Amino acid sequence: ISATFSSDGKLLATASADNTAALWNVADGTRLKEFRGHTGAVFQAMFNRSDTQLVTASHDRSARLWSVSEGKPIAKLAGHSGPVISAAFAADGQFIVTASGDGTARVWNVEHPQEIAVLPSNGSPLRSAAIEPQHGRVVTAAEDGSARTWSCGPCAPAAELAKAIEARIGLSGTPR
């Protein structure tokens, strides 16, 4: 249902209605790996920046995080009540954002795969979402044509969080 190249253009990840994603060698068209585990059509497969992980979005109401080298699942990202239409990594690879037909976007921590934020739409099913962690922003696009921008505090970089905490407690270690 979708296809995307790795950052160096040597690999291709495909998502399919047969409930799988696959990894292909672009040079010779060889299928290198098949990612199985979803119980519904896989709508999207996306690489992280270093091409070491893949995230898939599925009709089975979940996204999955995969190891590209091993072809094995790392985590199932479950919580949506409708099909997960899109899933994407933040540029820094620390977060994933999913968009669902249930009208929510969810932000997930990659290192410790868990949900850290739920962002409701105006009631319309979501079709895509993107995350920009440098400033803690998420953007969602809905079926009704609307787009929303969100501030996602937990999505802010660790250095910014440390500055905010330092400013709050001051040098003495007591709250201001």
C-alpha cells in the first residue's frame, strides 16, 4: 500500500494489504526480509534516520517497531481504537507519532516503547501526523481537510527539559 526508500537509497520498505511489510534490495530487486505480525493490512512502513528501525501502521489498530537487521519486532504500539493510518519517526529517532481513524494521534517513546501523549482531533479521522521534536511540535491532518499543530511537552529535547528544570529549581535546589 506504500513504499519508502532508506536514507542511502539502497533499501526499499513496502507495506502491503497482505498484513506484511517487506525489505527489498533496490539494486537487484531481491526481497531481503518480511515483517510479519500484523493481523490487518499494513498501510505504511517508514525507516528511522539511521535505517536501523522500521515502524509500520496497520488496519489492526496498532503500529509496530521493528529491527531492520534482525527483521524482528521490538514493540507493538497499541492504544488506538481505529486503524492506524500513518506512523512516522521524529528526525532524532527518539519518538514515533501515529495517526488513526479513531481521531487521535499518539506519541510514543522509542527507547522505552510506551505512549507519552494522546492528541485528539476535532472528531474527524486522522490521515497523517508528523513530529518535530526540536521545538516539541506535532502536526496532524484529518480526513475533513483540517490540520492542527500541537505543542508536545514530553516531545521536547532532553536539553530543553533540563534547562526548564534548572530554571525552576535554581542553583539552590529549592523551587521558585
